Amino acid sequence: MLPSSPAPQRDAARQAGARRVLVLSASMGAGHDTVARELVRRARAQGHQAESVDLMRLLPYGTGPGLRAFYRTSVRHAPWVYDGLYRAFLRPGDHTRPSGVPLARLAADGLERLVARTGADVVVPVFHLAAQLTGHLRASGRLRVPSTVFVLDFAVHRQWLHPGNDVCFCLTDQAADDVRRAVPGTHVETTGPVVSPEFFTPAPGADGWRRRFERYAPGRPPVLLSAGAWGAAAGLGETARLLAGAGYLPVVLCGRNQALRSRTARLPGALALDWVTDMPGLLNAVCALVDNAAGQTAVQALAAGLPVAGYRPLPGHGADGVRRMADLRLTESAADGPALLAVLDRLMTEGPEERRRRAARGRAIFHTDVLERAVALTGRPTVTYGGAD
């Protein structure tokens, strides 16, 4: 739980223009928490008070850990299960499907107490179930401060959307249009993604990574394969063997999946990495990223100016996001192994001007500070909502 702030201190901070920001995240992988930490850092740098809380810890009766374990097991070992759940509950569409509100509502009392104790001026959900919770509480009048949802997906699924929320911030204009069509009347803005500033600058750790790659596989261009924090990917070993056979050095991000790391380490010509703390240096040292989820690693690569190829995406919102990024020309897309090699070969041989244009397209989506916009909207009138969950 977050520490309380004495009322006189909160009042003085508000008079000075500071706000108390509560970011509502979820420990489902690492992407949501990575964004939450960056929002908190920005808020504090701008003179505000800020904390983040894990929605999984607010859910009672062990629901949060159980939900996390089920999702992790599904995406690692039975992706068809998650794909079925995505089609039933999340994929956009006009026909009625179950809402996430009943599950989210289990955390309602905990969030109410947290907002009251911290004196939050604005709540910023960065996870779809958290957006269902804040939308429900705003609609019922139980949450009396604005809820500004930061939608982290390039392809917005329906569980991000609840008409009770005050604002939706989106990564792209296309995602914003999707939200407007799905929830007419919602205040929607395009802000772009959020990453740490280190991804936009020369990375001091890049030289160390380059030396490591050269020692391990001299002369082979390093290509990064991402499997997310949980090491979830389809056919990762096959992809690594494909790249190694074509003269590349496959560098595999295994996250916290030690079994995946052990398997990958036995593949001839592949370099298996454990949990990486210097992502800016790594992304500046490789030649391309092969991405399967359109998540935070892909966004970080765009900020670093690194080419991204979508290949063998995870089912559900991962596949939809990879397609959307490719449609927007932010990434390349490869339907099979030969197509992936063709994409990488083209990237390796493109001229400096094309590389510059490609990097500029990726960095152009980072154009507004979502935290500044969330704080600026704390004075908006309360949204009234007459619907039912």
C-alpha cells in the first residue's frame, strides 16, 4: 500500500500547482509496470507527487496471483487458450460480450481506500482491467477524481474501454479513432507511447554489447529476438536456427524464463540472454529486432531508431498489434521464414538515407507527454454517465 500524505502538505503542494498522481498498473509481464515507473518518474521530475500500485495486489482472495499465473501459463504453453479468451472477451466488435467489470469490481474497495488515503488528484490506469475498474467507479460516483486511461496497445481491444472514464490517451491516431467509434463522446487524445529518455540518446553500454557479440560470433550481424518478460514465443528455437543458418547472430531475450534460456543456450550459433537491465545499450548494439507482441520492447526499439520485423506474433492482441504496427509502416512484417530473411537482408543493405527515414518514422509517434496531459486535465468537470455496466 502507498504511504499517506499529511493533509497540510497536500494542500500546500496543490497551491503550488503540484498534483498527486496515482498510476494503476498490473504485474502481467513487465510492460505495464515499465510504463508506470516512467510515468511516476516524469511526474516527480515535473514537481508532482506520484506513486504506482499493482492492481493484482488490490484484488482479494488470491485472485491477482491466480490471474497472473493463468495468463503466464497460457501464453507460454497453451496460446490457443488465450486466443479463445481474446476472441470471446477482448476482440473489438459490435456484438455483446462479457464485461471485465465484475472481476475488476473486486478491487473497488481497495482502490477507494487508496485514493482517499493518498489524496490522489488523478488516477492513470495503464492496464485494461484497471480501466474497467476506474470507469465503473467513476460511473457510480465512487471515484471523485478524474480517471485518464493510457491505452498501451496499438490495436485497442474492448476491455480498455469503459464510458465512465474521463479520458483515453492513445498511441496513434488510428487507435484514437478506434476508441471514438467504440465509445462515442469519450474524450480521446493521441499522445504516443512512453519510454525512458535513455532510449533516445547514444547508449554508453552499446560498445560493451558489441564487443560481446564480436567475441561470440565474429562478423555475424546480431539480431535480437524478443520473447517478453515471461519468455513467451512460438517456434523461437526454429527462428534462431533459421537466422544462424543465414549468417546472423540470433540474440534471444529469454526474460525470466530459465527453461527457455537453457534450451536456447544449447542451440548452435545462438546467444541466450537472461534478464537484461541495459536495454538502451542492447538496442543500440544490434542490427534489428524480431518482435512477436507489439509491446514495450518494440516501442523501445522505435525510440532507439532500431528496425523492427514482426514475425510469429503471439495470438490475441499481440497478433493484432503486430499487424497494426506494420500497417502504419512503423515495422516490417514477415509471414514465414524466407520472408523474414528477405526483410533482414533488405534492412542490412539499405542506405543511410533510408535508415534515417525509417528511424524518423518510428520516433515521430513520440510527440506528447501523456503525464503532462493527464495532470492538465485534472481540473476538467466531472463526467456524467447514465449507462449501466
